[in-house]
Amino acid sequence: MSDFSPQPTAAMIEFYERRTIAHIGRVRTCLAVMADITEYGAELLIRGQNHDASKFGPEERIPYIWLTEFHRCRRNGEFFHYPDGVAEQIEEAVRHHMSVNRHHPEFHLQPDDMSDVDLIEMVCDWTAMAQEFDQNGGSARGWADKVIGIRVHFGSRHRQFVYSMIELLDQHFSHFGFTSEKSS
């Protein structure tokens, strides 16, 4: 990464940390549910302990603070423009993030190289995002529909597995409910 790093404001840092920690917490909750109802319990709990840890590392933290602020402003209808050089740092940080986190298809040579545990963590990540933004009743289905076959081309076994894991989480949360960011 370039040595040039414009510094985000204290408010941006605080929002990033609060939002990212809350996201990781939602992913951990989803992974704990899946640990109870699938054969991958121990592996999923370990994934929960490490999910998105790279976002707090030197390669990703500052660029992801800027990226998070961009999305916060966009969602609130506020104008936001990156300082010079930040967009490139964000692209580099996103590439890094996807290259070190197995729950991203881009980590793998082919999306079908993802293990079942990788796929479950990906579904939990998507579910956490849907919950945060109160989309599709907190279901990852909308995320899957926007990505699978368009940006990520899974074979039929992986596609079916992903949708079956989404269904398991949807059943759990429809029975026990979830708390979105907007309602908490």
C-alpha cells in the first residue's frame, strides 16, 4: 500500500469500529446457529473468532474506514468524495481482504473450490449484511440472487448448498427473529 494515507476523522473511525464490530457480532451469531444445526460446528465457531479480522490490520483498516464512510454517506443521501489517492488504496485493501479471507469466492482459484465451511461463512456474512440493512427480512437470499450466476458462477452443487444454508438460517431467524440495525 502507498505511504500516503489521508487520516479519517475521529467520527469516521468511531463509526467504522462500531459498525464493523457489530457486523462481526452478527456473523458470529449466524455461525453459532449454523454450528448447532450442521455437521461443521467446531470449524464454524473458529471461523466466527476470526471473521473479518483483517479489517483491523494495517493493509485494510484506514482504507476500509474511508469505504465505510462513503457507504454511510451514500445511504444517508450525503455528498462524499474521497481525498486524492484514497480510491486506489481502497481497491488495494479490498483485493487484500478477498485474498486472505476464505469466505470470499475471490480467495479461491475457482468459486467451486470453496469448502462447505467457506460457503456457510459466506452465507452468514450475507445474512449479517441483510440484517444490518433490514433487507429481505434479514435473509441472504437477495444477496445470493444478485451475486450467484452474475458475479460468482457456482456449479449446481455449490449453488444448491448455498441456497439450502440460506433456508436453514431463514427458518431459524423466522422462528426466533432477528434484530436489525434499524430496530436496535
